[in-house]
Amino acid sequence: MLHLGGDIESKRDIIVIGTSAGGVEALSYLVSQLPSSLNAAVMVVLHVPSHATSVLPSILNRAGKIPASHPQNNQKILTGHIYIAPPDYHLLIKSGYIKLIRGPRENNHRPAIDPLFRTAARAYGSRVVGIVLTGVLDDGTAGLQAVKMRGGTAIVQDPQDATYQGMPRSAIENVNNIDYILPLSEIPQVLVELVNIPIETSSDNPVSHEMQIETDLVDMDMKILNNDSRAGKPSTFGCPDCGGTLWELEQGNLLRFRCRIGHAYSLESLLAKQSDALEDALWFALRALEEKASLTKRMGKRMRDRNQILAAERMEEQTKDALIRANVIRETLIKGSANTEEKPTSDVE
């Protein structure tokens, strides 16, 4: 195994993979087809709940021939190993080592795919192969664009082959000049071929100012946090996580948002977050109306028992009004819960 510093022979020896729903099965198949002699380091982000216990290393160790593990902070990068982002930590790539950090969420996730791809692109340029597999929404799209901007190679699972089409479809629609759109069964062989083809890194595209800022923000760099200069322009929207102003970032076809302290959203993830916030508000409103109806009903009964008829009628009218409003909100919530963001491919036309 080889330590990946900055001065070794030029080849595609950094493979970064992002996936979400359906990702365990896809990753298990992918690593089962990779040879133990693969002369590259593989980094994986699978969306997992922050407080979950990840068993993905065990699953991939059983499935394939390449050892897999959750890395330690500042661990050196070695070829012939699979590094998996642990729950609640972004996996960032520096020159020669891995950094784990509980930085701001991106696209409502930590770990998120975009920070892995973006930091790998910054550190290793054309040596990076970025892969987007099955998943919902669009995490990974901006990161894959960063890989391409630095001269790396982009591979996307064919949406028709993916269990969930959202992430592959978003990447295809928004990332310029994707190199390969393949069914999962063809990706391992292409990876083996790419790893064994020498490349010229002297022509790597330079790291943009925006990429520097974004990678430093997720790394919680205090110079960037305290710097009033921001990429993009202020929007009229507030950050759903902290309430700060969101800045609009345009990257090719992509419109993205990031706040002062680093929370970042694609357009789809921001819409999803706002939908969650709206649902929360509706539940609060439903609870308040149900409590009001219960209280006014109790007060009305008490007033009738005391022969305060007019006051009782006013309370009963308020009870009726609260129940009508609560029913409207309840129906809205029920209808909303029936609309899934994405269905398996067998249900998609």
C-alpha cells in the first residue's frame, strides 16, 4: 500500500463515492467487483442519521476484498483501502491525510457528499474519480461539478439502473461533461481501467476562489468565518438551520445557497428543508387549535352549569371554529404525508 502524498506518480488514485437511499446494496455490489490489488484509495459517504451506529464497514468487508473502515481524524491516506465517513462527521480530504469534522450540515446532511468531493478536488485535481450512485434529491451534484472543474473524472450511475433516481439524475442534468453514465455492473471495470491509466497533472485547472472559501467554511476556518467577503450575493432567504442570511452561489447550471457560518443547500435540499419547517409549523398550529377547542369546550360546559348561557354560547362558537380550522390543517397534513419525494424506479415512468 502506498501513502498518498502530493509528490507521487500521476494517476487516478483517489476515488470518491457518494450515495444515499439504496446505497448499501449498490456499494456492496461495487466493492465485491473490485480487485484487492486496486491501486487507489476509496472514500465513501453514505447518508446516515447522526445518532445511528454505522455497520457499513462490516458489510463492505464481508462483500469485498479491499479492507474498509471508519478513518481516524488526521489518518494518512493509503491505497488499497476504503474509508467510510462515520455518522455525524464530514469526511474531508487533505493532501495525504483525512480530516473528520462536525462542520455545518450541507444539503441537510452530515456527513454530506459535496464536502468530500470538493475537498478531494481541491487537494488532488485530475487524480480524482468522483462517482454518484443511487439516492434522493441532489447531494453530490455540486461536488461532482467541482471534481470536473479541477480536471477529474465524473462517473454517474444510469438513473434507469438506480434504485432511486434523484441524485444520478440531478448530476446528469447539472454537471458539465460527465465522463461516464453507466449501469452499476459496468462501473467496477471502468474504475480498474482508469486507475491504471497515467495522467498529466501539470494541466490541472487552478482552485477557484469560491472553492477555497467553501472548503475552508466546512473546515470551520476562523479566518473565513470572520471574513465579511463571501462568494455570491445575498439572497432574500434565511438559513433554515440558523436564521442567518443565505448567499446565492451560481456554479454553471447550479443555483446553491450558503449562510455565513457554512450551512449549505442546493435548490432541492432548501425546498425540502422549508417543506419540513412548514410541516412543523402546521403540527404546532394543529396542537394549538386542538388545545383551544378543548379549553373552550370545558369553559362552555362550566358556564352552562352556572347558567351563564350567553357566555357559554360564545365559548361553544369558539370551540366549533377551532375544530373547523384544526380539521383543515389535519387534512392538509394527511394529504402531504401521502406525497413521497421519490419512488423506486419500478414506480417511475
